[in-house]
Amino acid sequence: MMRPLDPVTSKQRAAYGFAFFVLFVALWAWATFGGYVSKTFLANPLTMLQEGFELLTKHGFLFDIGMTIWRVIGGFVLAAIIAVPLGVLMGAYKPIEAFLEPFVSFARYLPASAFIPLLILWAGIGELQKLLVIFIGAVFQIILMIAVNVGNTRRDLVEAAYTLGAGDSGIIRRVLLPSSAPEIAEILRLVLGWAWTYVIVAELIGSSSGIGHMITDSQALLNTGQIIFGIIVIGLIGLVSDFLFKAFNAWLFPWRLA
């Protein structure tokens, strides 16, 4: 019997998660093999696996996967390099926050896909354009979320550090950053997931490689098996990267779980 907020064990969590995927595939198989949905609109699971195997063995899909991963990592790292220091400064210094927050708050609502025509004009259709789409989609989100997190640091910790003789730079290095670091890492983990949505949008237009490019080609051929396989690959890579990021955060900040 379930009760609100009652915890579950790690084994139960894994079992529940696995059960959902089993149920999802069973419903998919029932709808497609049973003839309730035309194969033109939705391939069955076996056809999807066959199409995926052909992509990997005959069409160089591993290269497309590698290009997409590189674009996500590249754009995300560029965004993090700019956003983390700005977010910390905004959270620590209220004049900087007052100066930058209106623009950052405005910019974070702009869809990254809207910039694609301009980015193609400015940067062409090469790798830079795709990196910039991910950068624009991620950088403003990271800045604002980190600024809010740093700004919410407990005031008693800051006042205690001042009492002990810490200067402004010492407050940032010894109080704000250690206090906010676990949440900053969690913010980066969340935004990395968003970056995967931006890269596919970037690859749908003017791209000759990548998972998004493969999905566009498959759409022209009405090959729903390949489209679904590409979507599942994106989900699996995102899931693996999320688990790795989460494990790294737990190792780097063990006190957060204490």
C-alpha cells in the first residue's frame, strides 16, 4: 500500500522503472502488431530494431551519434564556462544582479530555434552554428539558476565569516562557492538534459551529419523505424549521461547525501 512521501528502496525503484518500460513496449507491440496503427505512421518494435541494426552496420550511424555527442558537449561546456562565473557574480553582488538580471530573464525565454536563421547567416551551416544554438539555449538558464542559488546562501554563514575576518573574495571562495557547489553541479546536470533537445533542432536544418540529420532523412523516406530508433538512442545517451553526472556529483560532494 502506498502512502504519501513514503520512500522506496533502490531495488523497488529499479523494478518500478523497468516495469514501466515493459508496459510501454507491450502497449506499443499491441498497437502495431495488432494492426491498430498503420506501419506507415508507427513501426513495430521488431522493425525498429531491424532498421536500427541497418543504420549501425550499413549507414555509419555511429559517426552520426559521435557528432551529436560532440556538439552537445561542446555547446554545453561553452555555456558553462560563461554562465557559471556570471551566475556566481550575480548571486554574490546585488548591483551586478540588478544590471544583468533583466536581460538574462528576457533572453532565457527566447527559443534557441528562433536564432537558427540568424546563426546560419552569421556562422554558416558548419559546426559553429550548431554549437551556438546549444550555447544560446543553455547559457541564460544556467546563469539565472546559479544566481538564484548563490543568492540564497544562508546569511548566518556569511555573517560568521565576516566576523572571523574574511574579506569579500574570501566570502566567495570559502562560503558562497562551497555552500552552492552541490546545487550548481545539479543545475548543470539538469541543463545538460535540455541541451539534447537543442542539438536535435540544430541538426534538423542545414546539417550533413548527426542524429537529427538522420531523422530528417528518414522522415523524407517515411521510415518510422529509423526515426524511432534515433529517438531511443537520444534517450539512452541522455539517460547514461545523466546517471554518470549524478554519480560524479555524489562522489564530488558526498556531504550533500549525508
